[in-house]
Amino acid sequence: MEKLLVFGHQNPDTDAITSAISFAYYLNQIGVEAEAVALGELSDETAYALNHFHTEAPRVIKTASNEVKAVALVDHNEFQQSVSDISSLEVQYVIDHHRIDNFHTANPVYYRAEPVGCTNTVIYKMFKEKGIEIPAELAGLMLSAIISDTLLFKSPTCTDEDVVVAKALAKIADVDPNEYGLAMLKAGTNLDDISSEELLDLDAKSFPMGNKTVRVAQVNTVDFQDVLKRQEELISLMTASNAAENYDLFVLLVTNIIDSDSTIVAVGDGVSKAEAAFEVRLENETAFLPGVVSRKKQVVPQLTEAYAK
């Protein structure tokens, strides 16, 4: 069997990077040659996790068909979030925890998606099912992903399974999940050295909604003003992105990881859809969303429903 490349989505977050690493390790353990790669540069949060657990970052690729014929997707399935030449590749595996949309294959595929808070929770279960031992440093990376995706277990996407798996991984990695987790999350909130263009692209995904496309970016912080002090520039860039990429709506979700609240900045023809989705009235393109921290559970489904009406 030829080598597979394993990768998460574009603009990779900690789960996208570490689930590629953990699933590639799993595949190699069951006799499938696989290499973890990335579809973008690391965030500060992910770099902190990799450095803490002494792991080299996966190399970044722009295309895959020049290297391999088949791939494994982790932490995503929607083709617009994947490698640019995904249509030229055979998808042999998908391990995910998101909705299924804009996905198709010509051949049978191993597809495993579960409604949990993190892809690495699913991969942990696969390790246990095969009786494969998880090395301490890999366990630390998998734990980092769960902490990141569940915002230290405070996100509504967090399930009992995520908590149980995180505790097991923390024991293997020999770290305190709360102490380590808070340090890792804070490492990802230092935004002063990041340009506004980079900030909007740190963790952004595009979603088809009806016959429209909606762009949703999320930035974690410990102080809203660390982001909103750039509001005028951000709105200008978001407006330009809408025109260049034909987005109907660009939503920036600014999430306070300490208070577990968010402020949105919304720009585009679909602003009324955003107001309907969140039952708010935007003032200066912004609105406060108390208790909202999850793009997957508290933003995308609400917008999808609003666009369906």
C-alpha cells in the first residue's frame, strides 16, 4: 500500500494539527504507511503544545496529488476546507466530529464521525479498541486538542466522553490538565504581533448555506479590546474578503476564554441573517453574545437555520 498523507483543515487549529499527528501514528501502528502534514502554519497555541511535548511540527503542503494518490482527512470533511486539489485524490479515511457537508467519494471510505468535542477523543477510542499504547508525548498533544476545542471543558460542545478521555490522557502525559490547559490557552491569546490579515485567517472556515457562502473566523482572547481596538481595520478587510471571495457574510467571533462569552463582528449582505440567527441588533457591526463560545454548536447551526428561512 502506498503512503497516505494525513491532514486537518486549512488554517489549522490545535485539533487539526495534533489529530493528524495522532491518526498518522495510529495508521503506522496498524501497518498503513502515513505521514502527518499541515495545510497552514501553526498558531501560537499549537506551537506551545508541540514545544511542551517535544514534537516537531508537520511540514506544510499546498497540494497533495503531486506526492500521493490517497489521503486521510481529520477534523474536517467539507472539501472547501481541505487541500486545494482534494478532488484529484482518493479519500481513504475520515475521522471527524463536525457536520457532514459537501463530501463525496468514488470509492468506499472508512468514515468515523462522532458528536464529541474533539477529533482526538474519537482517535483515543480507536487506540483503545486496537489495544495500541499511546506514548506520553502523543497523549499530551491529544490532551491539548481536547482542551483547545472544549475551551478547558467549558464549551457546550464538551461531552462526558471528552472529559473522561482528557483525564486518561493527562495521566499518561503526567500533567495537570487545568494548570497546563490554562497556560496553553493563554499562549494562544497574544495577538499584538499578529497582523489583522493574519488574525482573520488564524481560525477561519467557509460554509455553504443555501446558495450563499458564509465565512466564520474565531479568535480567542482574555480581553475583547485586544481585538476590537482594530475594529475599523478588521471591518475593512472583511468587506474586501467578501468582495474578493463572494462571501455573503463574514462573521468574526471574538471569544473571551476566561468569561466564556463572545462578541461578533458581522459584515456583508447577510447581516440581517446574523441578527436573526442570534436574536440581536448589530451596532457598529458588533453585538455581544453571552455564553457563546462554540462556532460549531452555537454559531454555524444558527446561521444555517437563518439562511434556510
